[in-house]
Amino acid sequence: MTEPQLAMVVDQSAQGALKRCLIAASGGMSMMIDSDPSVLYHSPRSLKLVVTDAYHLMQVLHCLPDRPQVRVVVCSSDLGAPMLTLALTDPRIVGFLAWREVGIRPWELTYLVRSVLLPSETPPRAAELMVWGSSSITWCPQTSLDRDAAVGAVELVARQFGVGRRLATLASDAAHELLMNAMYNAPVDQWGKPRYEHDRGAEIHLADHEVPSLQLTVDHAHLALECVDPFGRLDRHHLLSGVLRGHHGEVDHAGSGGGIGLFRLFSSASILRAEVVPGHRTSVSWIVDRTLDHRERYTTPRSLYFVTGRERATALYQILAWAHREGNVKAVARIRLRTLPYAVVEGLNVKNLQPTMKCSPALLQRIRTAASTVVGRTCPY
């Protein structure tokens, strides 16, 4: 038997459900299971991930004094300042999963397990984490006016998807925060200096390679917004410290605005997920549980996690590979014909499939639309 890469340290009463999820998510990898953190003193060097609860967290960290490569996922029913402070000082903590009265959301744990144990695997979009049959729509705003139009459209489309007025307005506010961070804080020039961060009130027109995407997804139980920018500049410390300052009422209103925005996103969400490939991609997902009423949303435990990923297959490659898989070689050729004038301008040959192939967000959206048309159903990427 291979040495375990995974360990679970929780009370025995909680082990059953978590074990089933961990075995499925890890593909049946061997794991250590115990309610006593001291077993970690003798854990093999192959250990990569420990799943524990808030009660055992300090002991778990203490039992891994010289293991900086190990990542820790915490199931917690109360994500307050003490937990955030600990995460801020110990980078081994990937994040916190909301431990509600009915337990955790299994797909959250599955996502984090696979992100740590299988880092080369293509990360799921927020839409892929929803149940089959969800509805999605994507915007790629290039100017300040485009941003305002997208923010307004989020509320209108959410209402069309059956979301209540209060939650639709909340989603619109969250969309504004996400896009402000992606359009003003994220872009840098060729020397790595921020281009627009100094004046978040200025009217801007992003270059094609700077344009972010915003996707709204709604199913019967959740509403999700995912904002992706091509810079990968969101810092773990910035995310956690922004949320922590908000807890303490110490948000700096005179700064760039990113801190207060992150705290607003966290405090209004059921789940705040950040995945960053440094220098390449930042994805922030704001997810709300629609089954909770307004009051319950603010009193039910929340999830917060920050995953540092590797450069993986690009969205363009995933779209074309999906079209090839779901259609055939001719499907890719038909996509090429539909987008040829725009692809020629960017020197792109869509028939030459490469995992690292890229294009502008505007062309990416054209190719995504063409792929959906050619295959006959909405492209999930």
C-alpha cells in the first residue's frame, strides 16, 4: 500500500460522512483517520493534506512543526477573527468550510481535496459546481460603461432566472465589487506597476488582453458570480487581512478600496472562493445559498478559501477540446470558419490545439458562442 497523502482529524461522530467524500474525491487514496492529532507526529513525508475541524486545528498545526508543504482544510461553524488571524499567520491553512447544522457541502470539500492533491487538474468554474441544468450568462466588460451595464444586467437576469428582488440586488452589488477589483486593481503594465488602481473613479478602457469575464449562474439552490482576470495578482494576505479588518471594523476607506470590497463580498456570501495562478489568472467566486432567507444568510456559517494553483489548460483550449470531444474534428473546423476574421487578426489557428493557447476575452467569447452553436448546447467553459 502506498503511503497516505491525506489525513482526517475530527471527532469520531463526524468521520463517516467526511470519509466517504474524501475517498471519492481522492480516487480511493489511502488516508490516516483519527480523532487524536498526535498521530500526525508520525505521519509520512508523503502527507499533503489534513482535513480537520476548528476544535482540533491548533493541535494539528502543532503536530506538523516542520511540514510547510502540508495543506490544512478546516471545517468550522464559526469563522470569526481568531480563525482568520490564525490563517493569516499560517499559510498552510487553505481555508474554512462552513459546518452547518446539516454538515458541510460535499462539493466544497471535493473541490479543495482535488485542488491540493491533483493541482494539474483543470479547476472547475463556479457554474460547474452547481447542479446540472443551471442557467448561466457571461459578460466581458472592457470599459467603465460596460461595467455599469453588466452590473445592471446581473440584477435583471437574476430576476429572470427566478431570483428574489433582494438577492438580485445583492448580486448586483457583488458584481460591482468583483469587477472593480478585476478592472482597476488587477491590471499592470509591462513593468508590473498597477495601471488604474490609483483612481478607481476614473473612466477606463481596457486593452483586449486586460478584459475580465463575469459569469452569473443560478440553479434551484444557489446563485453564483465568478469573476476572472488574466493577471493573477490577488494575494492571500490581502484577501484574509481585508476580511479580518472588516471583522474588526478597521477597513481603510482611504485606500484603493479593494479591502472593503473583499469584506463586503465575504459578509454577504455563503461561500467566497479565490483561486489564483500567480501572474496568469485570478478567479473569485461569490456564491449564495438561495434556500436561506435574508436573516439566515447572515447568521449561517460561511466558507472562505484561497487556492494557489498552477498554470493549467487555458479556457480557450478547454472550449475547443470540449467541442472536439462533444462534436468531432469537423466541429472545430466549423468554429474556425465562424471566427476566422477575428482569429486572423490575433494570429490564432483554432485547429492547432495546445493547452497553453490564448486569445483576447472578446475573441474567447466569440469562440465560446460558436462552439455552443456548433455542438448544439451551451459550452460549460
